[in-house]
Amino acid sequence: MLSAWRQRLLWMIFLAGVLILGGCSPQRGYLAALVLADVAAGDGPSKLKQTTAAPERGRISFSVDGRRYRADLYRPEKEALAGLLLIPGAAEAGIDDPRLVALATTLARVRFAVLVPELTGLKELRVGPVNIGEVSDLFAWLASRPELAPQGRAGMAAFSYGAGPALLAALEPAIREKVQFILAVGGYHDLVAVLTFFTTGYFQKDDQWRTLEPNVYGKWVFVRSNAERLADPADRHLLNLIAERRMADPEAPLADLVARLGPEGKAVHAFVTNRDPSRVRSLLKELPAGIREDIAALNLASRDLSRLRARLLLVHGYDDNIIPHTQSIALARAVPRDQARLFLVKGLVHVDIKPGLLSRWRMWRAIDTLLAERTAKGISVQD
């Protein structure tokens, strides 16, 4: 009972600080606090759930230049203030992932029209260059619907490796001038640096090598997602077996499968099991051409991001053990000054939010910034 009382007291103190020190619209600041509390509550009760109607969630299909798409559309009870293309990360549950559904529902409660698409490969834990064109198509469709994106107000939100296709799509001439904002949570800038981290545990900060124990799950997702790029069907099958075995048990023995690999399969295995950061680039050159081409196509570090028009809202956890927080720092530095807002927080483990009080303040600021995008053209609204 005392613990619950103390939690309520801390929340009241936090909310008072929001309203006194927030430096923003008090109404929007209060709403941002309700959103943060609702995200923290998950499926449980919250003030936002009590005071807003649940959005309508419907499965839709449509075509863009003859290309067919399926998506979930979350419509707020009141008129939408802005459209939001919510790009899922690689997850086997796809658009039905409970975390994704909960977030889309929360955002629709605060009058975003949220489009959550089925993208090629994501349910098979694959992110590829094909997703760039898909994101461009989907955003163009959303931004063209005045009932979903009034006066063209629309942006994207992406998680983890999904941030790459989002930003690359936003550079495409067809939508570059239309994407007003991009929220990227746990995103990346330099894929080679990310590959170095999740294979070896090393990343660079302030020109110094740092170490953090990476989530080993990530490297086996990489193997599984790239197995189809190999020419030899036997190698493809064996790499899938290797990935599935290690994803189920990080300590599972692999010698029986590794011994049967051909040259391409051995190159992939050598790359993901290497722990020496100085060998990453040489091992990368030995990977099959299809894998190297995909890495190059999705690597933001090789692109001129000064051409990006969208405002960036970057959120990353210090404790991220899949993509290090330094990647969002690099991404913020890669765009023109004042185009990016960067929020580094404690307690955000990749894309799972468990913030402490200090990070709760930073998360509130990030949410308040996102809510401001609903009225970026200065239209006054009442929530």
C-alpha cells in the first residue's frame, strides 16, 4: 500500500513539474504526461484510457501505382489532426505484435490517424531495400488522404532497423517535401558500426572503443534474415537451422551444422562469430555479394542526409544492447543543425520502455515534441 501511495506521489510531483517547467502549451504538456502514463500502463488502466474513446482499428487494402498493400488503420474518435505511418521493426507477430498495437492505439487516442503496414519480410525478421519503396508508397497514400492527414500534416515513426527504410524513403523525390517529421526509436546511422557491435560488443564513443554485452539474439536474426541471399540451397537451409538453434538456446552446440557449410555459409558464420572489431571489415568483404549489396543499400552513413526535409525526433536508450545509443547521436549530427531533437534515456532497452524518473522527464519531452507535430502549421485545436 505504501509503495502504491509513493508511486502516486511521485507521479503527482512529476506532473506538477511538467506543468510548471515544461515551457510548452500546458494543455499539450498535460496530454503528453497522460500518453507517457498510458504507455507505461500497457494493457492496464490509465487516465488516458478513462478520458478518451478507443480508436477504431480496421484492416484495409489499397493499391499505389498497381502495387497492392495491406495495413491496419487506427482512426481516432475525433477528427484526425495528422497522419502517422508507423513502421514496425522486424518481429514475427508483424502488425499484430501487442506492443505495436498498444502504441498505435495510444497515438490514435491523441488524434493521430495511424497506418501500420505489412511490409515485405518483416514477419520473417528481414529488413531489405525493397522496404524503402514500400514505405514511400505507403506514406504517399497516407499523405494524400485529407481525412487522415489534414492539410498534408503527416510523418513517420519507426523502430530499430525500420528506421533505415523510413529515412531512406523520406529522401525519395516523390515524398521528400511531404514528410514533416520522423520519430526514430533505437535507430541506426552506420550499419557497419552496428554489425561490429552486435558481433563483437565493441562500439566507438568520443573516438574511443567502448564495450557492452550485445544481445546475441540480434546476430542470429541477421543470419536468418540473410540466409536467402546465398546461392547454395544447402547453405541456406543450414544457416536457418543454425539461427533457429541459437535463437532458442544461445549456448546450443553448432559444430555438426557448421561442418557441413559450404564457402558462402562458412563466410557468414565466421562473420557473426568473430569477436575482434579490427577484423569486421575484412570479414565483411568475404560475405556473399547479395548481403553486401543490401548492407550498402540500407547504410545511412553513405547517404547525404543534408537533403532530408523532415524534422527528426530521435529517442535511444543508453542501455540498448542491439543498436548502441551512439548511432542516434551520429544520426543527429548527420542532418543540418536544429533539424534533429535527440533524447537519450535510461531504462529504454532497445524499444521496450521502462524509464526511471529522470528519463521519464526526457520521455515526456519527446512525446510533447511529437504531439506538437499534429499542429505544426499553427492550427489551434482542443483535445
